[in-house]
Amino acid sequence: MEALQAKVQSLVEGKIDFEGQKKVEVLTRVILVAATIISFIVGLALQSLRATFGIFSVTIIVLSLVIVPPWPIYNKHPVKWLPAKDKSKNKTLS
């Protein structure tokens, strides 16, 4: 039960690393450009704005489901932070 709760909490927190952000950015650009081209060509072939916007809208919805949640594939390279310095050592003499 606690393992399930911890997994749900990690998904809700929304932590992804820098490599994950890079993947999301590249994936978004590629899919949006491809969807734009495909929806334009299909809409032009069918002479239908409804088909154009329908294909593009479905792509946006699917892309949102793939990109917005912080899936574990976007956090494979977590940042390793340096340990905190002792505050008493950081004080400067005045």
C-alpha cells in the first residue's frame, strides 16, 4: 500500500530532469511539425477545414497526454546536488 502511495506521490510531484526537459522539447517540436504538415495535406486533399483542425486537435490532445504528466522516462538522469555547507563555516569575520 505504501509503495503504491509513494509511486502516485512521485507522479503528482512533477519532477523531471534536464535531459527529460530536452526530450520533451524535441518530441513536442517534431510531433507538432509533423501534425501540422499531415493535417494540412489531408485537409487540402479533402478540401475540408474540419478534417484539418480535427487531425490537429486530436494530435494536440494525445501530445498533452504524453508530455504533461511527469512520466518516469523524463527523470532517468536526476541531478545530484552537492551537500549543504555548514553555516557556521560560511560566516565571515567582520
